[in-house]
Amino acid sequence: MLYFIYGEDFKKARAKAKNLRDILVAKKPNSNLFKLNSENFDEKIIEEGLAGMGLFENKYIIFLDKIFENEEIKEFILDKIKNIAESDNIFILLEEKVDKKTLTKIEKHAQKIQEFSGVVEKEKERTKPFFLTDALGKRDKKGAWAEYQKVLKEGLVPEEIHGILFWQIKTMLLASSSKSSVEADLNPFVFKKAKEFSKNYSEDELKKMSSRLVSIYHDIRRGITEDMGLEIEKFLLEI
């Protein structure tokens, strides 16, 4: 799978790429993370990432940071862009300026593309993901759906939202079975909210919701379903 993040507003592009990387690593804690730039680039790591791995082996998350600064590396990656996009492993490609020919080639294959232009716009109040998690915790179906639409418009990709929802359910499960924030190993404020939210669900319901999100993730990876955004929307409408 290939995520391509780029743009002249490189500060925002980098922040988005790092956030995505951290969420994916949190979801797959046993994965092997590689951070490559034009100076430490290693073709062998790319080849290993394309080779395919066994079902029970650790996956690769390969973060490619402005590697197109080097023309040879750029050509190497572009020659393999189709295979990179079709890989079971995850590639995050972060760039600043991209010529039209290169962008067109990447657009043909990348599953997710996000651009951060250098156009200065009037600052808007950004929708906070915790409004979505709060709606989920309150078992507010309509509110959760509405907040989901907002965070999508704000630029969060479904994979990020999936991780946020999974974290909230996991937190509620921990809080429901713990007597204190120390026992749950959670921030006191987070524990208190999660404890209250957990009262809106049975333990069995929370476990089933957690399993459902795990199934959505694996079904996307296996190609059983193709639209994670739609699957998350269905999930929220069933709470």
C-alpha cells in the first residue's frame, strides 16, 4: 500500500505524514519501521518490502522522506511504483515539490494522496477528533456520523480515523475492567471519561466492536472490501 503526501506547505505535509506513520505503528506494534531519506537510502529494504512476507511475519512500514532529491533514487522508486502500491507492506512517501510527470505516474497507483498547497488561507477552527470519540463513547449514533463527516472534510484519512476509534474502544474496555487510572495505565482524565463512556455499553458489546474494527482492517488488506471509509460509516451507524 502506498500513501503519498506532498506540497509546498511542507511543514503541514511532514506533520501529516508523521502522524499517519505513528498511527500505523501504534496499530501494528510488531511491524518493522524503516525511515529512509536520500542519504541513508537502501535499495535492499525496498526490495525486501516488495518481496512479500508470510501471514504470521512482521510487516514493514517504510517511511520515505524526500528521497526524490536524489535523481537515481527517484528513478529507482518510480520504476517500482506499481509494485510498491500493490505490496502488502506499507510505504509512506513524503515529498515537497513534485513535477507533473512524476505526480501523474504516482496518481495512477497510490491508494491515498494528499497535497498541502502553499496557498495561505484564513485560519479555520479545526474539527477535533475527540468530538468523534466522545460521540462514540456517548453512543450517539447521529452525532458520531456527523463528526465523522467533519473530520473527513478536515483531511483525516479513514485509516487514521479507524485507529482513533479503535483506541477509544480499547480505552473503554481497559477502564471498565479497572478500579483506577493507575491500574488501567491511563491518564486520570482519560480514565475518568472512558469509565463513564463504558457504562453505555456492555463488555461484550465493546469486545464485539473491537473485533469488528480489526476485521475491517484485515478485510481491506486482503481485498475482501475496498472502501474503509464506507465500512467505518457502517460501523458508526450500528453503535
